[in-house]
Amino acid sequence: MTTESAFIAALRGLATHPAARGLDDDCAVLDIGGEALVLTHDMLVEGVHFLPEQDRADVAWKLVATNLSDLAAKGAEPLGVLLGYQLGQDDSRFLDGLHEVLEHYGVPLLGGDTVGGAGPQAMGLTALGRATHRPVPSRSGARAGDRLWLTGPVGGAMIGLEALRAGAGGDSMAYRRPMALLAQGWALAPQVTAMMDVSDGLLLDASRMARASGVTIDIDSAAVPLACPEQRRQEALRWGDDYQLLFTLPGNAQPPVPAHAVGRVLPDQGAALLVDGAPLPAGAALGFEHR
């Protein structure tokens, strides 16, 4: 089976339109007249992104919120969504959750496609947005001398999934119903040099930003805020699904929203990522990647 990174690398030969941004970004950005249309598409698969027994209302929430999180990282205002849905075990609960999340964010359902099928349930969503600031933030704008910022803690989804699996009444909300930080993205877009959301793990996503920008990012691990016990810090740095915004600002600039300074941007040191000033061992896991 082809790895995710190898498959995306092969797709780059096809994604030659400027709107694709070389597939180095969270979204496509399509200029139309004086506006920029921001488009993103994410999928969820049973047994990979959600538990087979999980309430499908929560799955609907997560499907929409994770796509809107990509728009948040571009400072984009959502215009609507298109749903691709495989019929499953509790479609009525999915519809309940879909109604709830679309109403929460004030986003219309514009269309999509529905299919049947056996095996693990899969679903996808395309979110369309309008840029609120030009140029639209990208992953590739970080520059040496910038500081790296994070809007909030990581590790909450990790703890939430464990609580959900245990069924012991622990708080699983961070995993079941993540929030898209749209207002923060709108405020940050005019100031950031680079921005993305943390979906696959802070270390992995920071390394992606560094590679796209042609720099090295050095993370101060002790400065990263946690939503889990301190002894699990190293796991939390690699765990995804937290959907905080990761961004860079020049020098001593201060963000317009609450955020934590968690690192610095250096000239290319030959490694995309340093943690506490040192490169990680070759082959070390940085976060979640499909194999």
C-alpha cells in the first residue's frame, strides 16, 4: 500500500493549478474577480477517525467542524458545505448531528452525494469559504526570526478518546465534538506570516509548516500548553485531533487573540524540526499519518 506522504507527492504532478498551492496547504485558494474562494475537503472513516459504536450525531459534528477548521486556518468565512455520505447503521442520528453543527456555525448544506456499501462507513465533506483577508494565509510564509504560536492546549482529544473507549464517564467532548476556531482565524489572518490547524499532531504539523516555508522550526516543548497530565507531554505533542491554530508572527509581535508562544523559526538547519534545540532521531514518529 502506498503511504499517504508518497501518494500526495505523486499527486503534486497533477495539481499544477496555482489554486492548489502545490498541495502544501490546508486548502485550495481560487481567485475569482476581486474575491478569493477557499475550498477544502476532509474525510472520516469508521475505525480510523471514529469508533464503530460512536454516536453518529457526534461523527456528523466532527466531520463538519474539522473541515471548517481548515477554513479557520485561512481566515475564511464559511459559505456552505457539500456532503458525501455512505449510508450506515444510524443515519437518523447523523442527520440530527448534522443539523446541530450546521446551525451552530450558521453554515448551509448546499448538496453532495449519498451511496450505499458494505464494510466500514466512510464520509467526506467539502467546505467552501470566502477569504476575509488577502493574501490568504498559507503554511509557507514562516520566516527566520518569527515566533511560533499556538492558540490553546493539546492532548485533550487523546484523553477524550480514552474516556470514550473506557465508558467511565470521563470528559470525551474534545474528541467527539472539536471546535473550529473561526473567529480566531479571522482576527489572525491579517497579521500572521504562516498559519495552519493542528490536526495530525503538533510536531508533525509544525514540520510540515517548516518544510513548506523552507525553514527550521524549533519547538520549546515545555512551553506547549496541555489538556492532559504532565507525564503525557510527549504523547500530547504527537497526538492529533486538537484543531488548535498554529501560526507564526514576526519578531516581538503579539497576537490579537489569546495564544501561547511555543517556539521560534530559524534559517534552514538541515532538519525541518527541532525540539528543545535538538533534532529528533531519524524515523521518530511525529504524529498521525495514514500508512
